Amino acid sequence: MTRVLAAALLLSVALAASAQLRAVPPEAKRATLWHLEGRLVQLDGAQVLLSPGAKIRDARNRLVRPGAIPPGSAVRFLLDKRGNVHRVWLLSPQEAADTTPAK
């Protein structure tokens, strides 16, 4: 009985973890992103730098290195105080189809 209860608890935790949505801030702007070299990226045609602590997350919310970004990726992003790209979320096809503008 204890094993069945433990298995049910483990399954419910796993299902809850997989059902969590990632939190992309509503103020994050949309763009198309290309990694050029090193910290240099292109957002909708403008070349900008990634901040030293930039975090890039894929559609499954895993951290991605800049060189692994597929060229021309649809993203939402936030800038730091210096105008460098600080946070990037690569959009899934469903998120990319959502045309709700950022606030």
C-alpha cells in the first residue's frame, strides 16, 4: 500500500511540474533574433550586445548558449539599464502565433 501511495505521489508531482508554464513578463518585447558572434546579436535588424549575465531560455524553459540559437528565432526579450539584451525567451510555435502586443 505504501508503494502505491508513493508512486501516486511521485506521479502527481511529475505531472504538476510538467504542467507549469514559464513566466515571460508581459513587458517583454517581441523580435526576431540572430546570434552574430560572441555577445553580439541582431534584433529585428539592429545589432545589440547581450549583457554579461544574459539568460536565454528555449521553449521548454532550458538555458541555451547564444551559439545554439536557431537563426531568425522569434523571441521576447528584456533589456538592462545599459540597453543590452538581458533576458531572452525563444518562443514556441504557439507562442509565436500569439500576436498580443507587449505592455
